[in-house]
Amino acid sequence: MKYVRAWWSFVLLVFAWGINTIIWSPQLTYIKYAHNNLTMVGLQLLHSGTIILYLIALLTVGAVLSHRPLRLARTGKMLLYTILVATGVVVVDWLTFNQFNYHRLYNALLPVSRNVAPLATVVIIASALLPWLRSKINNRGSLTGIVLTMLPLAATTIFNRDMFGLLKGNSVTFGLLILTIGALSDQLTVNRQTVAKWLGAALATNILLVAIMPNAAFQTHGSMLTAGRFTTPTFLPSVVVATSAFILLKKSLIRFTTTIKHPSYFLTGLTVLLSDAVVINRATVLTKSTNSLAGQLLIILGLTVLTLMITIWLPQLVNQLQRHWGLSQRIDCCLTTTPDQSVDQQLLTITHRVGTAILRQWPTLLALLVAYVLADLSIYYMGNHTHFVKQPMLWLTTLLIFLTFKALQALTNRYWLSLLVTGMGNAIWIIANIQKMDLRNEPILPSELAMINDLDSLLKMIDYHLLIYSGIAIVVIILAIIVLERWRRVQRLTWPWRLCWLLLAICAFGSAAFWNHHGSRMQTLMTGLDDQPHFIHQAVGAKQNGPTVQFLNNVDITVMSRPHGYSKATMDRISREYNQVAKKINTGRTNRLQDQTIIFNLSESFANPNRVPGVSLKANPIPKIDHIKKETTSGIMISSGYGGGTADMEYMTLTGFAMCNFAQTLSTPYTQLVPYLKHNPTIVQSFKYATAIHPYSKKFYDRGTDYPKFGFKSFFYLGSKKHPIKHQQKIDRNTYLSDQTAYANTLDQLKSHHGAQFINLVTMQNHLPYNNLYNGINRYRATVGDGTDPAQVENYAMGIHYTDTAVTQFIKEIDKLNRPITLVFYGDHLPGIYRNSMKKDGLKLHETDYFIYSNTAAQRQGAKKLTRSTHYVGPNDFIAMAAEQTNSRVTPYQAMLTQLYHQLPAYALSTQQNGTNSFNSAPEYINQQGKVVSYSSLTKQQKKLWHDYQLVQYDITAGHHYLLKTNMMK
């Protein structure tokens, strides 16, 4: 009977421990109940009751730990077990619930210093402290000790100030106080009637204060803000009630507790599980499934029972695994001491044994050190000139290099050969990336490994001094391998370990094939490790992540998902169908694009600020462009980016392909797609001559590689010797060349090449930053919303004012030229200076200005203002619009683009995100009234047209290129 009563008491206390932690989490919905009524009083009393039972459980733990002999080995094992459980929780949360953050991993590996599970830390410390305390204090000293220990609690209760870092019971200080009281109370011999009186008085005080506090809070503050002042574990009457109850029940509680197997492991495991967010998160999610308070409480009870069962089962599982893998003997060898040793002797013995065990592992430690140094150097020389930053990427790179070494060791079973070859290989890898960063401002990418077949050409690009030094280094390393393998042999790996390391290396590097799978476990892991791929600017990715991780980031690149129905027969059908559409369109057209001069002018970050909600300017910065828009084809272009994405808009205008059709991982075709395709059909191929002009560097977005693939004959850029930017004026303090300069260079090209041509002009004047650029910005004084800097808006407005003047003057100049010229002017995206809510104002933050102007000579040839489907367009529409405005014939593909322009709404990436360096989103459709419409609202014919468009884009960019064998793209 006594055993049953003891069992029941212990289960109730441990259950209270768990329930108190989970049931009162602030994340749970019913905790927000805040009405001044009996229900509120009942909740507070219930909370106080669970706190008292929880405190009794802590007191029991303190007493039990004080009974056990002082063994530092036990404390060390408890720490290792705590780390194991905490790490296991992180892994289970990742694999089961697809949640991961590297801070939680740090917390798991360093549970004491990170203080994420204070009670686990308390149990670990108390396992060494309380046995010593029990041996030093007698019965009389125990009573004095209890009184002194309760003084911080009394001060906190009376003054309502946390002067001792008790943190409402969630701190190491509080845990040690309560466990110490438990240890001292176990030694205390007092009259049970006296204790019962103290229990009654404290209980009555506790109930009274807890019950009246909600009404007192309401009368004082008009709310329930302080209703829970006395429902905390630090409330002195609650601690007195718990202590008194423990003294009366301690024999039964301690007797049963000491019969449990692995009690220390059970306690630390329980505290870790209850401290980790995963349990509370599951409780929060599950309780949302019902609005019934009783149902929510049942869910909490069930989750608590499950947590306790797992906690009881875990020590047995760990013990079995240790025996199976032979870990118990190794741990015991390092931590076990003899019973007659003092604390100092135990500490010396453990220190000596652990140190010896570590020194025995010098080959592994040396390999890890080499891997860490190489990882640090690889990130440092990519331009991140601060050592030891971006620690998750540094450790991940270290792990990958170490696994490379272990894989080589598994294959060769030669330690020094594997280590030195790994070091040499990584040194070459770092140098090669440095060379490529200097030449092309980007690291080595997976697709470039094919260039190894042309090794002779690659070696010719390298300075011969570097080749000589490399040759000498290789000879030295070979000699070092021979000497070390003979002089300092390292124990060979057994076959099971060789296989294990090889599989680990394959899995680690092979996982890169899933890093960018949206919503996958591997993507969650990499995101949690703070991996930032930066597909738009590979150099930034290499600087942030290091060349190794950035290389692997580019392994999992899916160009485009295969549309249903894709086949050769389907593409043949599409080719025939749009051939007919092209013939029908061309019946009424008399001109050819190749006889026109078409200028696509991407105006960097050009968009009228007055359209942004909450922003207004003292004056209109673009009155002349607004006048031009009224006189010619014009409207709003829906951008697929905000604050960035220039190259994506440029790609869409030149190819007609849509970013929203590409897979989520293909965020920048210029760097991820174009360099690796043999055929890149664009509008350029409709002309006999084409020129690109960009008054800036050619390195960004791989323009130097992409433009020749598009078919441009010449590329004018800063630094070019063959096609230099001759005019190089700047305005005030702006570091970028002005738009007037861009148009001056374009006029030079128009005058030097007298025939028809296509010109792609990309300006830079209005690129960020927008701080203190111009004089006289007060003329555009801005009124802005919260968070937006008016000075930046005013500087930006002054910049587009200069654009307004330059564009107007350029149009006057092309009007003087007696040949048909059509200018397609468009802003690529808004500047990223507005702090509006993307969810609320996203569409407006993606609206830029555009117009299509044909000069006098083009108008004489039949160019006309378009009046249909012009209010809202996408960059993909400009090819069809330019052909229609100039009355030029179209290819079958351009005929498809014409139908898309007329029959479908404008389409873009979701305007609820910025679209810059992020995973692509599903298409968003905007009709001619500027409203977002759903795909389901499209007609059957519109859906067929959209699907045909996707099939064509897939075939050309990711499929079998069936259409290249037809005249569809010609």
C-alpha cells in the first residue's frame, strides 16, 4: 500500500512538472483569457496549484540528488546525455516537422553556456553540489539554510522586483535555490504538526492572494495586466506550501524515486524536452484544432503523457546503443573514478584521462584543423576580409573538406596521402576561384567543369609564374607524402569505417542535388544554416558562403518544370498552328523589323514616385515624359522585381520568355541559364546588326558572355578597348554616368552605323544608392509614409528629372535622322527605398513607366500609336508591340507573343514579394484595369494559349529543342 501511495505521489508530481510547463505557455490561445470573473479566478488558482506540485517535484529532485554519492563522472555523463537529447530533439524536429535553425543546434551542443534549458543545467550542477552540501550541513544548519535560501524569494515577492535573476522561475539561480531547499529539507527533523500549521497558513495566504489579484489588477489598471503576479514559482507562499508538503511526504517520494533506473538521465532529459520549443509548438498547433477548453486541456494532457513516456524510454535506448557500439567502455575509461577519491582527485583523474583520449585522436584533430584553416581562407579570399564570420558556412565548409579527406582515406587507406592531397586540392580550388573572381567577378560554377576538357586553353590563361610555383609545390607535397607515410604511419581504417566514411561523403555532397527543392528537408537545413545562394550575383554568394558551398548551391538548378503534354508531336503542332497565325498577321503588314532601327532602352529604376501610396512630391519630376506618354503608345509595365532584378527584365524584353514560368531556383537566367545554352532565340536575330550599350562594367550578370550568345555584334561598356564608352559625364556627386551620356553614346552608334539595327541600351544613372547625390533637391520636397526616407526620395526624384530632360533631347535628335527609328523606353523596377507593406501595396510597388515612340521617318513608313491592350503590359510584350507599332512582319514565335499581348492579361512574378534574389513564384495576372485576376478566371482559349507559351519556353530553355528544327523561331 505504501509503495502504491508513493508511486501515485511521484507520478502526480512529475506529471505536474510537465503539465505546468506546457499548459501555461503564452503561445496557447486560452491563456489570453482576461476577464474579471470567476473563470479568471479559477484559472489563476489552477495555475497556482500546478506550480505548487511542480515545486514539490523540484524539491524531490534536490533531495534525491543529495542522497547520491559525489561522483564527478556522473555529472559528466549527465552533461553528455543532455547534449545528446538536445541534439536529438533538433534533428527530430528537422526530420519530422521540417524546422531547423542553427542557433538551436548551438544551444543543443552548448546547453550550459547557452542557458536554453536552465533546469537541465541545474540538475547537472546540483548532482555535484548537493552531495557535498549534505555532507557539510547538519539538522540545525539545514533550518538556517532553508530560511536564508528563501530570503531572495521573499524579497522578490514583497518588492515585485527580480533582484536576484530568478526570471519567474526560469533561471539557473531559481532552480539551484529550490533544489537546495529540497536537499536541506530532507535533512530537517521537525514536528509534523508544526509543519502542517505552516502548510495551512501558507496555503490560505496563497489562495487568498491569488484569488483577489485579478480583481485588484482590474481595479488598479483597468485590465488583467498584473492578474498573474502571484502565479509564478518565485511566489514565497507557494514555495512555503510546496516545502511543507514535501517535508510531510518526503519519505514516500524519495523511496520511490530512488528505485527508478537512470534517474539523473530521466531528469535532464525531461528538462530538455520541456525547455525546447518543439513541445510547446506542437501544443500550440494541436490545441488550435478545437475551440473547446476541455478539448484543449485533453490535448495538453496527452502530449504531457507522451513526453514523459519518451523521457523514461530514452535512457534505456541510449544505454543499449552505447553497449552495441562499444561507447560505454570508452566513456567509462575517461570519466570513471574510484569511490575513495576526493573531489580534487576525481577532477585530476578525469582531466588526465580525457586529455589522454584527446591526444590519441591527434590524426583526426589535425585533419579538422587543416580543414578549418582551408575553409576560413577560402571565404577570406572571396572578399569576406573578416575571419571567423558567417560561422555556419565556415563550419559547413570545414565539414565538407574534412569529409573529402575521409573519403580519400577510405579509398586509399593512407592518412598522409589523403590529408596532403586534400590540402593541395583545396589550395588549387581557392586559387582558381580567386583567378575567376578577378577575371569575371564570379566563382567557379558546376557547368564550367566541362572546361577541364580544354585544359591547355585554361592553362594559357594563367600567369606562368603561378604555374611554376604550383609545379614546385606539387613536387614538395609528393616528397612530403612519401616521407610522412614512411616516418609517421597512422593506423589504417577498418573496412566498416572505410565504407561508413565513403557513404557519409557521398551523402553530404550528393545532398546538394536537393538544396534548392522548395519546401524540402535539405532546403530547410541549408536555410537554417544561413545559406544565401545569391543566384543574381554569384560573387556575393561566394563572399557570403565561400566558393565550395556556393558551387554546391548551383548544383540543384531546375530550369523549368516540364509542362504536361510536352512531346515532339505537340511542338510540331504548335509550330504549324502559329505559322498560320503569323501568315494571318503578316497579311496586313508591309514592313520588316530588319529594315527598322529598334532601340530597347532599359532605364534603371525609372518609375514615377507619385504612384507609390503615401508618397507625394512638391513637383512632378517627369513632366516631359508624361507629355510623351500622352502622345504615343504608353502605359504601365508590371515589373517582376522590386529594388533589383534588372537583368531579369532585360532578359524578358529580349527573349519574350516569362520569369514566372521558370522553376523556383532559376532566379537569374543571365547567370544560370544563358551561358550554358547553345541557342538563345531573341529579337536580336530579326536584325542583321545589333549593338548593346551599357555605361558600366560588363561583368555584372555575365553580360560579356550573354550578349554574344544573343547575337550582338558589338558591346559598348566601360573598360572596353574595342567598343569604349566615349562620353563619360556625371551629375553632381552621382558616381554613375548620366543618362545624357548614355544617349550621347547611342547617338554616336546611330550615326556611325547608317543601316537598320537593333540597339539594347541599359542606363545606370538612377541606380542606388540615393544619398546626397544632387544639388537643388528641395524642388521635389517629398511627403512620405512611415519608414521611407524623404531625402532618398528627393534625390531619386532629382535623378529621374535629369532622365526626363535627357530622354526628351534624345527624341529630338532621333527625329532629325531620316530613317525609321522606334524607341521602346521602360523602367525595369522601382528603387528599393519605399517601406510600404508589400502585402498591401505590392502591385503599386511593381508598376513602372513605359512608352514606345516612333520618329517621323518611321511614322511615314506606317508606324502608328497603339491603342489596344496598352494600359498594363509586361516586358515580354515589347517585342510584339514594337513589331505592331512599326507595322512589321512577325515570325511564328512573335505571332504567339502578339496573341499573348492581345488576349492575355499582363503577367509577372507575384507582386507580394520583391522578386530579387529569391525563389520564383507562380504567375500573377493583371488585367487592363490594373486588377489582379486569377488563372481560373481565364477562358479556355486563354488557358490553351498560356499552355502553348509554356511549352515553347520549356522546349527552348530546358527541353529537347524541337522548335529549333522548325521555322517557329526564325
